[in-house]
Amino acid sequence: MANLDSVLGCLDLNLDRSVERLSALLRIPSISTDPDYREQCRLAAEFLVGDLSAIGFTASVRETPGHPMVVAHHEGPENAPHVLFYGHYDVQPVDPVSEWKTGPFEPVVESRLDGTRKIVARGSADDKGQLMTFIEACRAFKAETGGLPCRVTIFLEGEEESGSPSLNPFLDANREELSADVALVCDTNMWDRETPAISTGLRGLVGEEVILRAASRDLHSGYYGGAAQNPIHVLSKILAEMRDETGRITIPGFYDDVSEVPDDVKKSWQGLDFSAESFLGDVGLSIPAGEKGRSVLEQTWSRPTAEVNGISGGYTGKGFKTVIAAEAMAKVSFRLVFDQDPDKIRAAFRKFVEDRLPEDCEVEFHPHGGSGAIQLPFDSPLLQKARQALSDEWPKPAVMIGMGGSIPVVGEFKSRLGMESLLIGFGLGDDAIHSPNEKYEMTSFHKGQRSWARVMAAIGEG
Ligand code: BES
Ligand code: MN
């Protein structure tokens, strides 16, 4: 198709300029979870509105009680499908900042000896680089053809990394405006650097903060030690009891709504060239720590987990202090699969803790978001088109994969707007999202743009 070829050529010619635009966005420290960065989140939203307006979208910053959303519209050819593109402009905190080799918000392009290049900055892969792949594809279409091959709405969130507190009310209040034939979500990974992927499953997530209180004040650990309850011991014992020696979660009812992966899906996973050794080896590990008797792909894609994400209490400063703390705190999250209900799992966890609480202790819980697992259709016509378009761009044909992470908006698109999603992303397993020295491959950025041009063209063909 002549049009598509010229759009792809335009993306090739303008790669450097697209990296500059991405870099400008990466310089804005839009950390959504930290109130100190509130203004920066707004700046990122305004930047994107400016950029989308420049390409001819009708774009606006939309207020919420939290960080603003970005919504932008562009018409398409008559009767062409309408797609909603979703991404998030907020990023994770950068700590531990001392581990970064370059400033987290000072993006740099680094070349390797083999000639490959990467863009290093917080948010480069999650999700600013990814969302810009789509915007760059739109920009090239406009430049080369004067229009877009389908009707496009772009919806960018600024609270994805902090539990999306404003998302559901916003979707409900703007249902008409945000409803489209399909949502395109660019926040996932490829299978490997040569093989693009469409993710058809996502795990759900429940977050809980637990504060366990014992004595009415911090105590001298010699004067009271032996007699006084130590909340750090109580809490860590309860948390440790959540998993047995086989890696199974012991919370009563936890597995009630967990099914086995259907045989055809299992078979398709077995066809993937996956090495548990290198998956773990890449991060300095060698022994799968999940449920015994399950493959690592099962452990991360189709089995639920209970993880302690953070724990604190007592004296952790310099030197030493002989103290029995008055309280201990932990942040715990559960990855959910199949029909596990976030509310039910939360309640089961709370009961598990309360049932083990000594009578003279108290516990307090704070919820941090909850979303169910997602299973997307395996065989929709749109998915087949996208799969072909991706296969045309990359060295190897596209595969369908599961995903251990969570993207709660996908479930809300389905339940609130009746809209299915297509999860296409160009991240790689070693991008270090949420970690120091996060990077996005230049090939991900460049071929990601080209991929969206192809996918949009394929969807537009009808
Ligand atoms: N982009 C990630 C999801 C992801 C993880 C994709 C791993 C590919 C590989 C997303 O931004 C994310 O981190 N989501 C959070 C959800 C949460 C904070 C509600 C997650 O999965 O922890
Ligand atoms: Mn993300």
C-alpha cells in the first residue's frame, strides 16, 4: 500500500526528532504517587495536549480529583472503525536513586558495542516511550496523508502507577465520549527482541497496607523484653504463614475461584521458546520460588500470588537501639487469576490476620486498589489483523502470551464501556520498569511506531 509505505518512510526519517520529543516528556518527573510531584504530573498532561493539538487532534486536559486525564479526538474516514488508544503518562518513584547511573529524569541515548541503542530514563518503557510510539504513528499519517486511517480517541491517564483512584468515576462520567469499537493498550511487552506479542491475559491485583499495634509506646527491650509482645514478630509470623513449604497460599478460600489453564492455551504456551533458567538467571536467581509442580510461565501468568512488597517497624537508622516497637507495618499485594474476586480476597486476607492476632494487639488495614484478572478473546478478527500487521514488521511472527502484571483499566473498559482491548506493547523483559536505570530499546521505539502505523492501516481497511 503506497500510503503505508510513505508513512513508514516518514517514521524512519524522523526517528531522531521523535526521540527528542520523547526526551522532552521524559524530563518531566510525573511521579503520581508522591504529592510533591503534583504540578509535574499536570505539566506532563499539558505537554501531551500541546503535542496532540499540534498534530490536529482536539485535545484537552481533563480535571479529576487526582491527576488530570488527557483526552484527544481525531476523525477518520467515513465508516472506518473507531479506536481508543490508552496509555499512562505517570511514572513510578525513582528510589533507590543512588543506583541510577544517569539522572532518572535526564534521558540519555546509550549505544552498545553491537550497535544497538537504548533510551535510559524513568518512564522510558513504562509508559511514556510506549505511548509515544502511537502518537508518532499518528503524526506520520497526518504528515503523509493528511488524515488517519481510522477514527482515533487518545486517552492518557496520570494515576496508573498509583492505583487509578479517579479512573472509574471518569469512565462513568464520560462513557459516551470514550466508547469505541476497541481499545488499543500499549503498556505490555514483546515476547523477545525479535518477536512481537499480543497479551491476552493479565493478572489482577489487590493491595493492602497492614499496621499492627502492640504496646502503647516504644519499649526498652531489656526492661520489657520477654514479657511484651513484639509487633514486628507478630506481623512477620503472620505474613510468613501465608505460604506453605510448597509455595501454596494458605489463606482459607484463596483458591476457590482459580481454574486450570485450558489445554489449548497451555499448548500454545508450550510452543513458546521460554527458558526459566535465563528468565531467573538474568536477575541473579536460579530456583523458581512459586508453587511446586508448576512451570515458571504458569507461576507468573496463571497462578495467584501473595507478596510482601515492603515492611517496616522499629529502629532501622544508623547505629543500634534496643527497642521493642509499638507498631509494625507491611504492604502486601496479591496477584489474582481467573475469577478471583478482589473484594473476597481482601476480606479473606484481613480475616487471616485477625484470626492470628494476639488479644492485646490491634490491627488496621488500608486498601490500595483492587482489580480482577483479565482474559481477552483469543480469536477476534481485529486480533488476527493486528497479529498479521505485527508479523509484517518484525523478524519473527507475532505470538499470543499471558502477562503477570496488571493493567486494571482493561477490566474497566470491558465492564463500564463494554469495550474489548487489544494489548500490544514493545517493552522487553530487561527494561527494568519500576527499577533503577529503566530503559526502552531504540528498536522498540522505532519499530513500535512502525507497528502502530501498520496496525492502524490494517484496522482502517475494515
Ligand atoms: N506496564 C505495567 C504492567 C506490566 C508489567 C507490563 C510487566 C509488562 C510487564 C503497569 O504500568 C504496571 O506496573 N501496573 C501495576 C499496576 C498497579 C500499580 C495497579 C502492576 O502491575 O504492578
Ligand atoms: Mn505501565
